Amino acid sequence: MADATAGAGSPGTSHSFSTALRGGFSLKLRRRLTPYVFVGPVLVGLILFLVYPLLAAIWFSFTRFNMIQAPEWVGLDNWRFLFQDDNVVKAARNTLWLVVVMVPARMLGALLTALLLNQVKRGRSVYRTLFYLPALAPPVAATLAFVLLLKPGTGPVNTLLSHLGVSDPPLWFNDPDWSKPSLVLLALWGVGDLMMIFVAALLDVPVELHEAASLDGAGTWQRFRFVTLPGISPVLLFAAITGIIGTLQYFTQAAVAASVASGEVTGGGGISDTFGYPNGSTYTYPLWLYIVGFRYHVLGYANVLAVVLFLVSIAATLILLRRFREYAR
């Protein structure tokens, strides 16, 4: 018994115990670090392409900066000028109009199209392809074609309206009252991408729920209201959030439509003197940000506009998420 006790406390046994302890600690450490190895590339990408640019934009917003001279700290001067800039008010008003009208219009158009296509029994895939094809058109080419189609006097649309008895057809992109609705029509024409998302969401709603509602006497509208809409509500939330963020960044279509409708080719540096044509009605917030940064080279103030745009996007997303949670309860 004494020999066994002595052997247990020998140096060899102590060394084996410490080795096993280190091995167990290393195994636990590896298990803890394994998830970070998999998410590491994503974290690096977020830091390099999101966190760092955001922090840099915030810092540059407090400086006078033109990419040639070294940034000069000016404190809150750029932020004070934000509340004195009349162009910001005009651009923000136009962008807000597009958010309020274009986003619901695209969602409603995509949802109605998806519902109609799901009712088609023969040739469903062909019709889905035809409705989806406009979404594949490049934004510049699609906008150029749309402006030419809606061109006053010689455009096919106004020519057809004249033959139908419309004596005074709209001027579309040449009329301040019709320019933004024309952009909405362009967005509805290319709604195929959102339509396909809604088609998949509608197919994912269990058929058993519709059958049970029908047996309970629910009509078409009641089944849509109490079965279909709750079933696709996460997709509706996704469409609303991405639609608002995308419209807050609305740039290419507004810039191309204004340049083409005015008859002026975009000048050097990609900046046209007719951005916002006609009468500033298509002057969106990203357009003003672009002009401030790349025409006037006031990059400190441009970073203020960028940070504000980011904050508005985050606020809109959080509000929608909160409303969705309240609705889902």
C-alpha cells in the first residue's frame, strides 16, 4: 500500500497528469476557436469594407478635404452647413416622394403579378420568364429606352395616346409634374426580380391552410388577408427594407433620365449640368451627394451627406423591424 502511494506521487505520474491537462486545455481552446476560423473571413470583410469606411466617413465629415490637400479639422462647420443647404431640402423631398410612392408601387405590382402567374395553369414558366426579362436590362439602357418611348411628340406611347383620342398627352420626363411618376413606371416595368421572390413565397404557403379556410367558409379576400399575407409577411418585410434602402440610393435612373430628356449628353467626369431636369424634379439625394463630392470636391461635406444617408437607412430598417415584431405578436 505504501509502495502504491509512493508511486502515485512520483515525478513520472505528475508529468503525465500535467500533459493530459495541457492536452485537454488545448482541445477546449481549439473547439472555442473553430467557429471564429469559419467566420473570420466574413469579419475581416466587414471590418475592411463596412466598419473602416464608416468610421473614416465620420472622421472626414469633421474636416475640410478635397483629396489633394491633407484633411483639415473644422469641427462641426460641415454639419452646421447641412441645415443651411437648400439643395439638401429639395433633394430629400424628391427622394422621400420616391420612397413613399415607388416602394409600395413596386411591392404591389410584384405581388399582383405573382398572384396572377400562380393562377396560370399552362405555360406558367414562359410567362414568368417574360415578366422577369425586363429586370435583366442594365439600368442605363432601360432608362434610355424608356425616355425614348415616352418622348413627347414623337414617342410611340404619346403617338398611341393621340390615336386613342387623348388630345393633350403628358410630357412625361419633360414635365416636372410627370417626371417622378415616369420613374415609377420605369420601376414597375422592371419589377420582375421582386416578382420572382413573391412567386417563391406564395408557393411556400401551405395549401392545407387554404383548404381549411375554404372549408370554414372563407372567401377569396379572407383567405388572402388571413392566410396568404401572414404566410409571406417575412418576404414583405424583406422587400420593404431592401426597397427603401435602394430608393434612398436612387441615382442612375434619375441621372440618365434627366440627361437624355434634356437632350444633353453627360459631360466630362460623368457630371451633367442638367441633373434634376426638369426644374429639379428628379434631383435625388444621392445626386446632390455626388455633385458635392465630385464636381465641387467638397468631400468633407459630402461625407456628412453620406453619414446622414446611412443613419436614415438604419432608422428606417429599425422602424420596419419593430413594426413587424408588433404585427407578428
